[in-house]
Amino acid sequence: MPRLLRRSGVIACAAIAFTTVGTVACADTQDMPPAADYASYVALGDSFTSGPGIPPQTDGDPCGRSASNYPTLVATDLGIEDFVDASCGAATSLDFAMPQTTFRGATVPPQYDALRPDTELVTVGIGGNDIGLVQLALGCVNLSAPPDGASCAITNTPDGTDRVDAAIDAFAPVYTTVIDEIRRRSPEARIVLVGYPTGIRDGGCFPEQRIWPDDATYLQEKIDRLNTVMREQAEAADVDYVDLRDSSRDHDVCADPETRWMAGLQPAAGSIPLHPNAAGHRNAADQVLATITD
């Protein structure tokens, strides 16, 4: 079940109005209450949101939620006690609307169920599982140097058409569907789409991370494309988008261990492969905070 902390004695926030881009009073696309006025917050998302493997893990939590994931850090930093972390490892956008059977065999409620009419802040991190991002990354792994193996850049473009690009483009309208449903359930909420961080630098770092140079570049191009689609859909719907690509660029799986924010194929303790570690979640929280408090 999602973690829920309820704030008592909260004064109702001012009504929220969406304004046109370029309004002098607001640098964002949404004219929302200042951060201190957010009395309630719901986080929706997949494992890049929930933080599986990162201590401390919630006892018995079937979704791998960490108390150090970026939604919890945001809620803590803003003093939001009425906070629900509905994110769940392996979630797709379908699990927002339907019960999800987790990797631990438990069934959890639809993530949308955490939303209320008075919810004031909602962050969303989704799309990677819908387009098979982790499977793509694992398919790019080669134990041997080229040419002894298979290039994921080639296997995903068998007839000259990139099937990962096709999956991303087909998924794009789902972001608008998600935004519309959040607005229907929580009409006063400020909605923030959170992108995916840099996974691997151009050219990679084979053999430290066993992804061939061209495949490393290909893999990151797909992450970038998903982020671009997310940003475009957020802008079209007049909601916030948080870019994690630039801030994490030098902290990918090829970075030195002490500066690495993304766990590699053989992760250190307190992380799982090809996912953000605790430092990566701290950065994500900082980027979200910078967006909603400017």
C-alpha cells in the first residue's frame, strides 16, 4: 500500500488557475500557489520514481519504495505531511488505472486511486516500461567485444525502421491522457512530469559497462527521445516538465563510483542495475524543487 502521512490543521490553499505562457507573475506554465502552500502531494510513477534497492526500504512494501526516493525527499524538504507515494516498480501507464501485480506477487491498487479532489501537487514519472526501456538496455549488453555479439542498434532496426522510435511515438499521446485524468480527479493540482536521467554517455565505456560504443549512443538516444516526447506533451498540456538529462550528464553508469548517480550492470550495494541510486534521487528531488519553487 502507498505510504500516507496526513497533515492536520492545514489551511486551504488558494484556487489554482492555469495562465498563458509569458505571464509576468509566473515563470512556469502554471500559476500555482508557492511551494509552502502545497498541503498535499501524490507521486505517481515506475521504479525510477519508487527507488527499489535504495535504503531504507519500507518494510513489506511490494513496490520497492524507498524512503530516500525523490518524492519523499521533495515532501520532506517542503514539509508536506499529507503525502502519498503511489509509485511502484515495473509500473506502466496501465497500472495508473488498473491494479498492478508487482514483481513480488502482490496486487496493489491503481495509482490514480491515491488522487483526491483536494490534492495540490502531483509528480509523474512514467513511460520507460511502456516502451521497454530496461529490456532495450539489457538487449544492448555484450560480454565480448565486437563483432562477437549482436548490436542492439541493428537488431532494433531490422527493416530500416526503428521499432523503439515507433513505440515511443505511439506512446506519446498517453502522457496527455494521464494529465487529463489527473486533472479530472484533482482539478486543483499542479502537475509535474519528471523525465529520465542520463543513463550512459555517448560511446559508453566498454568493457567497464558491457555495451558497445555505438549501442551506448543508440541507447541514450532512445532515452533522449522519450524525454523529448514527454516534454512536448507537457508543454502542449500546459504543465511542468522537469529535465534530468542535463544535470545528470556527467554522473552516468560510466562515471567514477563516487560521482555515479546511475547504477551500472553490476551495481553497488543500495541500488539495482540501470537505475538511479540515492544520489540520483537527491538530484531528481533538487530539480523538482527548483521547478516548483521558482
